[in-house]
Amino acid sequence: MGDPAGIGPEIIAKAWAARDVHALAPFFAIGDARAIERVWHGPVVRIDTPDHAASAFADALPVMTVADAGEIVPGHPDVEGARCALQSLELAMGLTQAGAACALVTGPVSKSQLYSIGFHYPGQTEFVSDRCGIAHANTVMMLAGPTLRVVPITTHVPLDAVRGLLTVDLILAKARVTVRGLTRNFGIERPRLAFAGLNPHAGEGGALGMEEIDVMAPAIAILREEGIDAIGPLAADTMFHARARATYDAALCAYHDQALIPLKTLHFDEGVNMTLGLPIVRTSPDHGTAFAIAGTNSAEPGAMIAAIRMAAQAATRRRLCEPQ
């Protein structure tokens, strides 16, 4: 459910209300059921097991309560809510890893509140990777919408640190995980990757920077030798119009905003964050807690609906395509 004082409870409820319109697979929420009842007047059923969720889903939103979030006031996060969010995430991870749930969809959390109770990860992605026993360097944050998938090669780091972090090895690692993730989760047999240059005009032949020549081009050459369909480095300002997007399955970008600005411009209300490289399927709506509108019944559920749908589709593909 994420932070119970954020918009997570509302968009989960609205996703359940739209389950038939979007043909959503059965799902259940984990958190404090009161957080949903505070912002929504639809049917809620408290469950003890995932099996109960499947049988109850048609008639009510199933909620597994893991912790008391204290006094829940939409738009006003506190440490009790953070504890509830963390315990919910812990339980959801356990159920997914055990196979009791086929995928994990994480609601938005308040990192500042989590940090105040001793959470030491940069975000939920790193927490999930750690619980799966996968080094964060071996996972990929992919943001996906209906017409665009992007991967930031470097993520939550200061812009002036990107140049030093962008190495051949890092590019190769992110690209290989991306290729496997596109095949496993999206059913793309031979993924096409396009790389955005770090500098304006992809360095203009070295006149505006050497990273494209010294780092990116050698990495792309190695990927091609491995049989991966990779192009670039390309000028980032011409990579995201409709004709360009039709030529690749994922754009790998040098830094966070280079990837997320086009994705959020095109698909703000339906963008999904999917973590590639994990033994489980994990998605998340690509937005935050939006405390300013929590409890106002104005949150758009499109990204949560897309995250649930994408998680179910990926889980189905994995079951059908991989040895059991």
C-alpha cells in the first residue's frame, strides 16, 4: 500500500473499482485497511491469506492488515505510517518470494519518514534487491509506458557525478540486464536498444565531450559483438519523437532526468517502474505519495492500474516461457 497517508490507498481502491474495465488479474493490498476506508466508501474485506483474496476479489477489495498505522490522516505522514509501510513491504516480499503471490507491486512511500525509523536504503528498489540477494549493480530500473521504455544507466546521483560513474562495465551490465528483462517480462525475442549520448549532440565528434567516444561507443561495440541489437550513442534531443521511438524497444540514458523527462512527458498518468534482474516480478507506479492531494479523491489511478497489469502480464510470461 505504501505510506497510508499518501495516495496509495486511494489509487489501489480505484484500481479495484476499475478491475473489469481494465481486465485486471486478482490482487490484494497489504497495509492498514483503515487507510483505504478513510478515503473510499467501496467494499473492503480483511483477509488472512492470499488464497482468501482470490475468492473475495470479485465482490470486495481484499486487504491484508499487517500493522496498525496509528492515527491515519491523509496528507499528514508520520512514523507510525512509515512503520506500517515498511512492515507491509516486508510481508509482501516474503509472500512473493514464497510464491504465494505471483508479483509485487509497491505503492509510493515517504523516504524521509522511512529514514526516520532507520530505513537505510535509497529506496524500495534497493530494499527489494537486497531481500532477493541481488546486488543493486545487477538490477535495472526501467520506466515503461505505452509507447516508451527507458533505463537510466546512472540513477539517483548528483549530475556532476555522472561523468565519473559512466563506465564501459556499467553500461554493459545495465544493457545485458535490460535485454534479458525485455525478453522475460515483455516477450521481446530480440530486443533493440538505443543509447542516448551524455553530451549535447552526442558529443559532436568530441567537440562537446569525449564520453561518447571513450566510454559509450566501446561498450556498444562489445554489445554488438555479443549479438545484441544496439545503436548509438545518439543525440538525446532527437530520440524521443514518435518515429524515433518506433526504432527501439528501450532507450538507455546516461542519467536520471534524461530518461524520466520524456517518459513522464508522454506517459505521466500511466508510467510504470519495473525492476529488472530480480528473481521476482516487481513493479510500481512511477509517481510519489502526493501528500498534497491525499484524501481529496482527485488522485489518478492510471499508473497503479498499469503497474498491476504489467506485473500480471510479466508473471504470466515467466511462467509460460521458463522451465519450472
